[in-house]
Amino acid sequence: AVVSTQSTGAAQRNMMVDIKQVKNFISQLGISKVELEEEEVKQILESLVFDGFVCRTYMLGEGGKRITFYRAIKHQPLTSGLSRVPCGVCPLLSQCTPGGQVSPNSCVYMKEWLMF
């Protein structure tokens, strides 16, 4: 799926946010005494993924650029978020583009995952 304004809105309704949104939220709340860089926010989010408190999802944006979204989860998963998302373990990810020979639209693994 290509990320558009419409799909970004859908992601926000499902509480999926990108690093910039988390950075802005932290800044608005004033919970950090220093201005965090996006890379620092990413490190925090990745730690939360590995601890099982956040799951990570990838979507393809315009030009095939991969955009990472994060979502809080309420329970401890049995597997990491990366192992559940087909794109996270796909050896063809670098060749995957909307409309390409390898594409999210034709990916049987993505279709099966979305049906879950």
C-alpha cells in the first residue's frame, strides 16, 4: 500500500504513528528537558519494540520509500513485531515497489497477513 494522506489518516485512527509524530508529542508534553533528535526517538521506540510494548509496521510511500510506523500494544507478544510483518523478513524488500514486478499489491504473504 502506498502511503497517502488518506492512508496516513487511517494509520492515525489505529494509533499508528511515525517517528516525527512521536517526537512532536514528546515535545508538546514537555516530558524531556532536552530537544530530542529523530534518531534518539527512533532508538527509544526500537527499545520498546524489543521489550514488547510497541509494534513496528512498514508501509511503502511515494517512490517506493519505506516508512516506519509504531503502535503501542497492550500485551507481551510471543514473537517480535518484525517477525510478524511479511516485509520485515522478505529478502526481496529492496526490489519491492508499487506497480513493480515485486509489489505489495501482488504479494501473497502481504494478502495473507492483512487477512489475519
